[in-house]
Amino acid sequence: MADAYTIAQVSASRRTDPRVKVLYVLWIFVLVSFVADPRILSAVLLLTICAVFAARLSLLELVRSARFGFFVALASFLLWILFLRERGPALLQLGWFRITAAGLANGWSIAARIAAILLSCFVVFRTTSTREVMTALYRLRVSVPFAMVVGIVLRLIPQLRAEHATIIEAQRSRGVEFNSGGLLSRMRKHMAYLVPLVLRALKITSDLSLAMEARAFDPYAPRTFSRNLQFDSADYLLLGLMAILLVAAVAARFYGVGAMPTAWLPS
């Protein structure tokens, strides 16, 4: 992941305490879980997009990196429009296909939730090293095994991506064309890299476990840290704003504000 931490990408977000960044992801997740109104969720999504630009990251690059997640968001959006095509008057009708306000509202509500969570996670993990994420989790009193799992996953993702690219090139050099043929033929061809990739992942995790055993790793032993994390005034300000907005969102939801409007409910 060295390419994610080049000098050209240094910005104010990288000077933020890693604990604030981890809490920011949790804050986005809780916020979109309490709010259902698509208009408010649009504002939350806009906030995460502003965080992308504040971190001097490329929004297009993040979308490409998480294209599967955004594909799921788009599929959810279209499925809600399809399922609720008979709910209320049609805003647009093309033959049997109808687009209603309820379908748009519920589809966008789900899609905005997924997109906001994806963007917040990618902003944090692209601007924070794995060591800093693990240190932040330790300092937030998260269990050591859970923090280790998170750190190992973050380290394995770029390694497995590199292994995937290597296997793809090796199979193409043997004449395998992944983009030719019918659907079943393509699925069979993809097994040419899925099986080696799974075996390589198992080999990596096995080597890692043996290395940890050889170093007598004890997850419950007292731990020391190479970096002393301290909140500054900007961190306290961000935490205060997040706390105020979260409490306001939860309180407003209990009073009926932020729920899906009755006219747009699925039933």
C-alpha cells in the first residue's frame, strides 16, 4: 500500500489522530443506520464526498477501487425501483416499467447508505497506515485479537491484489482469454485464477501464523507503542461535532424526524 502514502497525498486528514478517523467510520455507520430519509442521507453522502476532497484523494479512483460495492449499491437502487413500481403514481413509465417516488426514495436511501460507508472506509484506510489503525484500535480499548485481525486483513488486501494480477498475467500467457465465450465458459475460465489465488491466500496465512508462533506472540500480554497518540484541539473539535450531530440525529429519530416519509413507505 505504499502508493497510497506518497508525499504528494499529504494533507490535513493525515495529521488527524487515527482514533478520530476510526471513530469517524463508526460515526458514519451509526448515523446512516438511524436515518432513513433519503434527503438527510444525501447530505451524509455529500459530507463523505467532501471528506474525500479534503483528504486530496481522487473520487474516481476510490469508486474504481470499490467498484464491486458501488455495483451492489446500484443494483439495490434498481431493484427497489423495480419492486415498488406499483407503489403510487408513476413519475416515468416505459411500457410495463414504472418509476415511482417510493421506488426512487427507498432505492436511493439504500444506495446512499452503502456509498457513504464505502467512501468513509476508503478515506480512512487510504490516509492511515495499517500500524496507525491498529494502534488506534488498541488505544480505543478494542480487544487485541480483533485489532490484529483488522491489521492482517488490511495488509493482505494489497498483497492478494498483487498475487491476483500475477496469476492473471500468467494464465493469459498460457492463452486463457477471460473475456471471450459465453457466461458458463467465462465462469469456468475464472476458476483458472480463483483456485490458485485461494491456495496462495491459505499459504500466506499459514506462514503468518507460523511466524507469530515463532515469535511467541501473546495477544493478552501488555503492549507498548512506538507512537504516542495525543488529541489536539482540531481532534477535540471534530469529536465534539460528531457527538453533537449523532446525538441530534438519534434524538430527532425518536421524535419522528429523519424517518422515511409516509408517502414513500414501501407498504
